Amino acid sequence: MGTPSRQASTGAGGGEGGGPRACSRCGCALRGGVSYIVGGERRRLGCAVRYRPLLGRSALTALVVGTILVAINQGNLLLAGDVPTTLPWKIPLTYAVPFCVATWGALGNSRRRGDAGSRGDVGRAEDDR
């Protein structure tokens, strides 16, 4: 088994066409020219989904939206003290869905093909404090 091909990222001006051809976090080559701009850096999908500020915002969104949805959908059961056997898996799923949607939306907004600019940057440098 081989390891992923790696190329050194040389910053915003590296590679042909003016953009880096490797993930700025792990150095892996960007396959198909698809990358995600997070924290002002071009990353591959696997590194972009592990970006802490992005995950933090998604978790906050899930907490707020998930709590509202649980109150709307399961509030009467919880207040009555009735816990059907389906409730223990429905509540975590109610929080997981907005987390996934928020993460997917942020990544979709930051996705770049080839050497497109960094418009839609997710998690700029001030988020790294």
C-alpha cells in the first residue's frame, strides 16, 4: 500500500496558475483541483472538516436548532415524563442533522475548483485566537 502523493505547498503563489497544489495542513496533493478555503488556507476535504472554528460554529448551530426542534417535536412527551423506546435515538439525531447541515453548508461555501480566489473564506485568521 502506498501513501498519498504529497507536494510541498508554497503558499498563495505556489504551483502553476498561481495557487498551491497541496493542502496547507497536511501537504497532500489536491486531487481534481478541489480544495476548501478555511482559516485563510487551502485545504483538502479531510483537513477542512477538522478545522476547530468551523466545528465549533456547527456545534453551536446544532445546539440552538436541535433544542428548538426537540422542544417542538418531543416537548409534550418530555414534560409528561413519558419516554418511549424511540426517544433515546430520536433526540441525538435531532441534534446531528443541524450539525451536518451547518458543516456541509460552510464547506460548500468555501469549496474551490482549480485556482479560483478565496471568496467565501470560512474561519478567517481572527477565528484562530
